[in-house]
Amino acid sequence: MRESLHELLDIDGRLMLTLKTLLLKPGLAAHEYQQGKRQKYTPPLRLYLVFSLLFFLLLSSFLHLYSGTEARPESTTELYSRIMFVLLPIYALYVKLLYRHSYYMACLVFAIHLHCVAYLVLLITATLETAEQRHLIFVLLQVLPAGYFVWYVLQAFKTMFQESWRNTLLKSAAIYFVYMSSLGLVFDVMLR
């Protein structure tokens, strides 16, 4: 069990370096991965599996707390996790379509890193939401992770694709709206 956990979490220093780079230097890990500097980072798929597993386990707990019933939110959470796993390569495809000079695999690694950070931000926001009835400050504190994520996405696109701020803003906004429309459409169809 210890070896399996070690293999899953990659506890040899690479995970901590990957997390530090991922959170403090948006887009750099994906950019370096694209340039062949892969050995110092946790493999992207393993990173995504760890982040999504933690996110959806905690999301299931939050749904159970919010519902206050004995209903099983695991089935909904399992559906969400499967949908997100399928939509991840679609997000990478949207990025590839707007950044034609890039390789699809580089866009996929970039998408994985963005989704990992998104899961972390959503966990922080969900935790603050559970406490918002206690005090107004918890509502206001939700602005911090949201602001961080906006900055993160823009900085990640800028670092990864090294275009002007104007192009970065336009392309990342276009990808955001198309991807959110796709998410809404898929969730609407699947949850009927």
C-alpha cells in the first residue's frame, strides 16, 4: 500500500516542485514540458488523477452536507468526474485551434495544469461557501480565489504561448466562453 501511494503521489520531490511551479508560475510547467524539460515535474496525467480524485471526493462530501439527506451524491459526482475527464481533451482542442503553431499534446498538458488549479480554487471556494452563513466575511473572501484564478489563467496563457497581452486576452476569453458553453450543454444533456 505504501509503494502504491508513493507511486500515485510521486513523493520524491517532483510533486512539490510541480505544485510550487504550478501555483506560483502559471504556464511555466507546461511551457517547460513542451520544451522537453519533463523529468523534474510530476507526469501530467498522474497529477490530474490525484487532483481530480481529491476534488471529486471532497465535492461528494460537500454535496452530502448541502443536501442534508441520505441521498447518494456519489453518482452525480461520478458523472461529473467522467464528464470532466472527457471534456479535458476538448478544452485542449479549443486551445490548439486558436494557437495553431502549438502541438496538441502541449495544449493537453496545458489544459491538465489549468484544470488542476481550477479544482484547487473550486475546493477553496466551496469551503468558503460552506461557512458563508456564519459571517459575511466568507462571502467576501471568495473574491480572492476567483481573482487569483483569473490572473492565473491569463498569466498561464501568456507564459505558455508568449503572445501579446491583447491576443492573450482575446484568445483566452474566446476559449473560456466556448468551453463554458460546451460544459453547460454537456451537463444539461447528461443530467436530464
